[in-house]
Amino acid sequence: MISYIHAPVLAVLFFTLLFMRRWWLCIDRMGFSREVGRRAPSLVQGDILAATLAIVPFLVAAVDWFGITLPRQSAPIAPGLAAFISVACLGGCVFVLRNSGERFAGHWAGTRESALRTVAALRIIDAAELAHALEVMQQYQEHPAARRAAAELSRVIDAEAREVRK
């Protein structure tokens, strides 16, 4: 028996994959793919995981619809189990992409704008982190106690000296 529950799941996942691909194509065409990968590795990893979860229901639907028997199985996959796997993969994909709503747009212009917004946000975050690090470094340079503490932390340890204590 063919289960048609896969059809709406596959439609949603097809458009999800389309929007993800379009966003990464915009990033790549603008020349920011390395920068985004370096500044936000979790973004790349999350999109790879979401794409994998989005592709699995296509395979499960093909196995279900064509009655393919997988290795070490005596019969084709049950339609209820196949539908459950597809819906679970859809839920996992939505969970992974839960904070990505602003990144994906329905048209190329919105996708390009979203890609530029993402790159600008990553640059702003890096600039804020650098400003905070410079502020902390300046505080250490202004206070003598902080300089002594920093000097104690940066002592050179003699490799020949050994401390024997119990």
C-alpha cells in the first residue's frame, strides 16, 4: 500500500532545501563563503545537518513507494514506519533551522539581502568582541595590581627545576 503522507512532507522539505541552496549560492557568489565558514562554523554544520535530515525523507518515500526491500529485511518497510521516519526528519530539520527564519527568503533579492545581513552581523559581532578584548587589555595596563597578576601568570617555567613535594 502506498502512503501519501510523504507528499506534503516532501513538498515542505523540497522548498527548505531550495531556500538553503539559494542562500549558500548567494554567499558563494559574493565571495563570503570562507568568511562565513570561519566566523560561524556552527551555521555551516547546522545547515549540513538540516540538509541531511531533509534528504532522508526523499529516500524513505522512494523505498516505501517502490516497495524496495532493504538488506537484512524480509519485507519492504511498513508504510506507517516510513511516514513516521519522514515526519521525524521534518521535525528534526525544523528544529535545527529554528533560528534561521530571517535567512531564507522566497526570492533572489531577499536572499541576497539576507546573505549580506548575515555577513554584516558576523562582522559586527567580531568588532564587538575585539573592542571588549581591547578594553580588558587597557584595564590591565592601567592598574599596577593587574600588571603584577599578569606578570605572575606569564612567568617562564624552568624545565630543569623540579619540585618534589608530597
